[in-house]
Amino acid sequence: MSLPPEKASELKQIIHQQLLKMDVHGRIREVLAETIREELAPEHQQLSTEDLIKALRQRGIIDDVMKELKFVTDVKETERTLAPKPSTHFVDREPPVLKKTNIDPTRRYLYLQVLGGKAFLDHLQEPEPLPGQICSTFTLCLYFRNQRFRSKPVPCACEPDFQDGFLLEIHKDSLGDASKMVDATTMLSICDPVHMVLIKTDTFGETTLVASYFLEWRSILAAENGITNVAVELLGVGTESKVSVGVLNIRLEMYPHLNKTLSSEIISTQFTLERQKTAEKERLFLVYAKQWWREYLQIRPTHNTRLVKIFAQDENGVNRPVCSYVRPLRAGRLLDTPRQAARFVSVLGHERAALIGGGGGGKQEQWCTLLAFLCTNKGDCEDHANLLCSLLLGFGLEAFVCVGTKAKGVPHTWVMTCGSDGTITFWESLTGHRYIHRPINPDDPPLVEQPKPLYPYRTIGCIFNHQKFFGNCQPSDAVELCVFDLHDESKWKPMSGEAIKSICPPGATSSVPPFPPLCASTIDAAVTSNEIEVQLRILVSEYRKDLGLSTVWDDHLSYLLSPALAAYELERTTGISAGNEEFQDSVRRAVPDGHTFKGFPIHFVHRNARRAFATCLRSPFCEEIICCRGDQVRLAVRVRVFTYPESACAVWIMFACKYRSVL
């Protein structure tokens, strides 16, 4: 490839500046002198260019130069395009597409390199993966000042081979400061940490949260050469939050290098002041919360048994005020309506925090930070409710998280919105269902017809969002009897808005992690639908073969099932059913007289065809279709994957058959 003369001279100039910056000439002189001393003294032979290059390569100088001349970072999720190709496995294991990043020399960057891990003792016995073999992997997710990054997955091992670099822009979200180069003093006041979340993905595609760590990066402001190396010890989550899971070797580098560094004393003083300020605000809030609780108990002794939750533990075992888990979250162009937001939250997996040893059937409480929840793509009902409430607040609704119980006294959280006309709507974050609340008046005469509640909730102890907290102080905490007049302090005891603002952003610099933006899906819906459908056809054919039955597929009938699957998803999202008449008419035309048609739709939030097939066989209706016997039996299957942000997806599958009825 030939370059025009002006480009070639520009490239030479860039390389020359880089060599000067790294003092490569000085290092070459040192190597040359050393090589002459070591190798030429005995024989006084001529030193060739090849000998010199070999010596430079042995000492790693050439590698250093090549590393300095290029930066690699993940392509934005929205720019990533995956080539449609057949897959032999169920798990989407596309490696991230890498591209070179152009650096704006007028902006300040933090280059974070992860240079391997060690002491991941849970994987001490992990065998070396064979080439092409699917194995469990680690993925590191990063979030810093409105920027999200994801490492390449690496095989789980005692010393996982992380070799990734992330270019973090210091002033990404403050457009007002974009015109000037940020200096060390200004950066010292930026207290946002780099939030790192380590995820393990097993061979079936199931994710597990391994560690969540907040990296304090500002120590680099005291580094003379603009580079600092840190060994980060990762601790476990939940019940293992005090147990080390491994160590990551991290290298931080500032670009461009600082003209003037700060002393380590100034930096440690700043850290101490921030910690003291945060600790004092948290202490004052704790004092206020205790006083509020005492007053609440004095209203009625039975309040002691109500589910009034002021603090909750995150994945690291840190107690945070519940109001800090919620704040308005706008999804950009990824979600268009509040109901679509509810559908998105409902297709994220539901999983209770694990207890070691069973815990006698008890429930381990763990409210995840939003990044940890989004990266694992699953969490408990509290995580779903917090995310849904945040999205509804972003859509401009007055939304609250409700803490109470379902049937049999099982603790539960859900979301409530208050309409401007006083309408109270409950949103179930695990299913996306909505319920209008009409309270029952216990003082009405027996003959007055009372509304029958359709929702599954039994009691409610408190409600909260990012600015407000109310404890239920009505005579009964039964949801069906509750009146949601939040201005009536005889029904709902409020907390001080000022107290909440003092420990919840944006009112305070606090230990509460900021909310990351949502990422667009990287799943190709059409390709994934085809892959699952092909796998299901193979599984059905093999299953019927074991029963001594042949399998004939009807492609036309399979295609006709598409409108039904689209209508089911539309109904789940909007609550509106449409297109059923056309679907029924097309099926009638495709099934000849004297033939019988049977169909079975089912919904999943994972993309594992084998697991889905095993679940389908547990339904007698579906098994009847798959094991259909008769004259002129034709089978059909249709899969439709609907993608949502964060690579969440709703998977609809419909099995069908038609056969001649023989009496």
C-alpha cells in the first residue's frame, strides 16, 4: 500500500514524536553499548543490524514501541454488527469486534489495562480447555462517567489471561468542560470511581456475579511518569463479601501525561476529607432514621411487624438507604413507552440470591447495584422493581417501589404509579402485568358490592422513590384496604425530603454508585430465531425417531404461525390483542377438510433450545403434538426472538401439527 508524500511525511513525524517521547534513542544507545560489551569484546567482529534488532527485541523495547503506537477498545454496542452464520452451540459467544480509537489530543483520557489475574483459587483444579471446546468464561464489565466497556471473555482459570485495554474519557458527560484540557487539581475533585463487575458464564450460558469492585483511580495524579500499577483484590458477593475471589493486575496511564503532578499527601488528604464528609452525612441520616422509626412504632404497637425497609444490603454487603437504589433513568431511543419498559424488565431473569447450605429455606437478601444487575441479566424481585421504578420515573410518571408481602406472607416488592387523576396502578416487575387498585371500604354496609382485587399482593409496609419515603400507618396494612392519599400524614408517615436528599444523588457526594446508561442489544433476532428453530427440529425428529415415528415438516404451516407469536408479544407489551382473526383464517385455509390442527405456544427468556424442549415436553398438550400419531401427520415449529436492551430477549416458540382424523 503506497501513501501520498504528505501522508508519509505526517506518519514519519508522528513516529518520530512517539520515539522522542519514549526516549527510544537513549534506550537503543544503552542496548548498543551493552551488546558491544557482552558480545564483541572477545572477537572484535562487526555488529550487524540484525544483531542489534535481535537485542532490542530480547529486551522488549520493540514490543513497548508497538504497544504505545496503538490503542484498542470495544466498538460501541450500537455499531457492532454480527455476521449471520450458523451456530452449533446455544450460547452467543461472538468475540467483541475491536477497532483502533482516534484520540483527541485536547481531551484527557485514562487508559486502564487489565494485565491478567491470579489467585482465583476456586478454579485451581480447572483443566486447560482444549481447542474449540466450550468452557466457562470470565468477563469484566466496566463503568465510568457514562461510559460502559466489556472485556473479551477469557477461560476460567486460577490465573485468568485477561489482556484488555479500556480508554476512559475523563470529561465524557460534562460537555461544558469539553473545550479545555482538564488539569490534575480538577481531576482530583472528580470522585467517580471505576465500577468493575466480574461475571462468570458457564457452558450453558448461565451467568453468575463473581465480584463487584469500585476502583479509586486518582492515585495516578501523583505518578511522576503518568503510569501506576495496582493489584486489585476482588472480594465475593452476598454471604461471601468478606472472602477474596482473586486478584487483578491493573495498569493505569494518563493521556496526555500531566505537566504537573500532585503530591501523594494532597491526594490522601482529599480522600480522607471525602470519606469524613460521606461518613458524617450517613451518620446523621442514621440518627434521623432511628428517630423516625421510634416515632413510627409509637403510633401503633403492631407497626413492629410491618415490612418497613429503610436500609438494604448491596452485593458487597454494604448497607445503603433504599432510596439510593432508585433514580430517574432515561433509556434514550432504546425504549419508547412505559409499558415497553415494563416488558423489558420482565424478560430479565428472576433469581434469588443463593444461600450456602440452604439456610432452612430462608431468603438471602441482596439488592444489587444496577450495573451488577444488568451485567448478569438476572436478579431478585427487588432489583426488577428498582429498575422498573427508575425507568417509569424517567418517563415522567410518579412512581414508587412498594415493599410488602404476597400470599402466605412471602416478602415481595413491586411498583406503583400515581396518576394525576388519583388513579393508583400496580406494576408487577417480574411479569409486566398492570393492576388498577380500587380500595375496599370496610365501613360500607354488607350489601354494597366491593371490588374484587386481581393483584397478588396482600400487605404493604412502605413505599419509596429517589426523593420520598412513606411508612404505612393505616389501621390495617392489607393492600385491598389501603388508601393511597400520600398527603394525609395520618395514613402515610413521610420521611424528611431534606434527609433523603442529603444521602441520595444528586444532592450529595456519597458512596452511592452512579447509574449506568442502558446498552442496545447485540443479538440478531432473525439469525437467533433461525438457529433455535433448526435445533428444535433436530431435537423433535430425534425424539420421534426414538418412538419409532417418522417426521415430516410443513414449512408453509410453520410460517403461518408467525403472526400468532407476534400477537402474543404485542399483547404482553401493550395489553392489546390484535390479528387473531387473520391467523385463524390462514390456519383454516392451510388445514384441509377432515384434518385436525393443534397448536401449543410457550414463552422463554433464555435462548437454550435443549432446555426449552425439555420444558415443553413436561406439558401434556405439547407432548401430544410432538408425539402425534395418525394419517398424513405434518409437524410445524416456529421460533420468534424479540430483542430488548442489554441483550435481554423474549423467545416465543409454537409447536403445531395437522393430521387426518380417523375415527
